[in-house]
Amino acid sequence: MSDHVTIVEVGPRDGLQNEPYTIPTEVKIELIERLADTGLGVVEATSFVAAPAIPQLADAEEVFGRIQRKPGVRYPVLVPNEKGYERARQVGADEIAVFTAASEAFNKKNINCTIAESLQRFAPVLERARADGVRVRGYVSTVLGCPYQGEVPVAEVVRVAEALHEAGCAEISLGDTIGVGTPAKARTMLETVAKSVPMEQLAVHFHDTYGQALANIHACLDAGVRVVDSSVAGLGGCPYARGATGNVATEDVVYMLNGLGMKTGIDLMALARVGDWIAGELDRPRSRTGQAILKR
Ligand code: HMG
Ligand code: MG
């Protein structure tokens, strides 16, 4: 099994979409550029969604249009529909992510449609992406629990992941949106999905509400996943998942992976400095690892 793990840094998107204060466009651009300088290979940059739904990312065109893209680094963006696709393409995005959920109740709040309707909405986006040579990631939210309906059957996660895979998504990210998962449950969910979608095309996305994210990632690495989503300084949350805290911190994930002898290509000290800077800008706490290694 490969010892290389791809980290998908979602801080500039998942991390910033839920912040209570307006973040200057300059700070967002600096964050994306500094993250790409740490050795990260994938930095999710922003979302081309409706501004009233996510006011924090209403400057997506300006952010994406102004970042200096580093060769070899991928910059996917979230797209909920064809309108979002057109906006993203207009400023040169060449990789996108569509997003739906395994729970009807969450999907309705988040993107105002049923799961089936969301898949119908994505069909023309995926068709255009295929024709344009644009890579598409598909997110499935609420894979281990929903803030509105509670338990989410694994069979639903499998059904939605399979549908996204069949529709042409190159990678499916399984999101524990509210961070309620625990290791054995997370591993079973991943292994069950991997019977229908190849493990090489799966990613895991943990929010850290109950402090379980690292343990969950470890269990999923054991099961064979090699793509992990995380957010610098543990920023993040979804405005449609109240009470959920940030994503697992990228610094903590990289520290754990280094300890396991796995490779990420990321300079942990450089990443910790970026985490320290953005936490200061947003008046947020540092990651555990960031605090520890910057003090040494
Ligand atoms: P809707 O109101 O049903 O859409 O929203 P609509 O098609 O009826 O359009 C309503 C208005 O929005 C129209 O404007 C459209 O033009 C406009 P009006 O005519 O009234 O002036 N509109 C847009 N504007 C800009 N860009 C667009 C766009 N689309 C429509 N792309 C919609 C449906 C999906 C658009 C809306 O609900 C939305 O944007 N939702 C986004 C929610 C979101 O971004 N949530 C956070 C990301 S998901 C997440 O965080 C989970 C994840 O991290 C994984 C995990 O943790 O589980 C990925
Ligand atoms: Mg998320």
C-alpha cells in the first residue's frame, strides 16, 4: 500500500465560509498563495455559490482571478450548478467540486433541493466538465450523522457516492459534516463505500466537533484511504450545520502522518507559520501542533 497521502487543504473554502466577520479579499489571496508554498498539492480555493447562501465567499471571482497559481498545485473550487460552473470557468478554474449529501434534510437546507434533484443539477455540469477536460470531485455530506435527521444509513452514503462516481466524479470525498463519527463507525462506512467505489477514488473529510477526527483518519488510513481533507489551523464549519466546529487541522494531520512514516511533501514548520498567521488574522486559536512546534 502506498505511503503517500494527498492532503486536500480546504481552509480557504470550508475554513472561511463560516467566519462571522468579513475577511478582506487580500487576506484570502495571501492565504491561498502561502498554503501553496508549503508543499501542499491541492488547495481548495473558494466557492462559486449564491452570495446570499455564503456571503463570506461572494468575492470568488476576484479571489480566484487574482491568485498567482503555482505550477503543480491544483486549485479546485465548489460549484453547485451550471451558473457556478460558468462563473468558475470564466476566471480560469480547471478543477471543480460538486456537493450533495446522504441526508435529505441537510441537503434541503444546504442547497435547497432533494438528493435526486442535486444529481440532476450536476448532470449538465459534469457533461460540460468532461468536454472541457475539467476534473470533478464529488462531496457527500453527513456520512456519519445529520444535524436535522440524526442517523444516516450507510446504504444511503453508498447510493449517493456510487451515483457521483457513475456520473463521472474522479474522486468522492466522504464528509462527516458535524464531526459525530467515531473510528470504528468511520472505518466501516468507508469500507462499505469502497465495495462500490474504488478506495483510490475516495477521500475522507472530518470535522472535529468531538475531537475524534485524527482517530477517525487513522482508522480510515488503516482501511486504505490515501486522500485526506483538512483545514489549516482547524478553521471551518458549515453555516447549515450549526454547532459543528472546524475541520481537523492540517498541521495535526501532517504531524500524525510524519509520525506514521507517511509522506505528504508538506513542510510542517512552514505550514504552522501559515496557521499561526491566519489564526491571528481571524482571532482564532492555533492548531495543537502549530502551538507546540512554534514554541520550541
Ligand atoms: P436556490 O435559491 O434554490 O437557487 O439556491 P435558484 O437557482 O433558485 O437561484 C436563486 C438565486 O441565486 C438566483 O438569483 C440565482 O441567479 C442565484 P436571483 O435571480 O434571485 O437574483 N444563483 C447563483 N448566484 C451565483 N452563483 C451561483 C448561483 N446559483 C443560483 N452558483 C443554491 C440553490 C445551490 C444556488 C444555493 O442554495 C447555494 O448556493 N448553496 C450553497 C451552500 C453552500 O455553499 N454550503 C457550504 C458548502 S457545503 C459544505 O460545507 C460541506 C463540505 O465541506 C463537506 C462536509 O463537510 O460534509 C463540502
Ligand atoms: Mg466540510
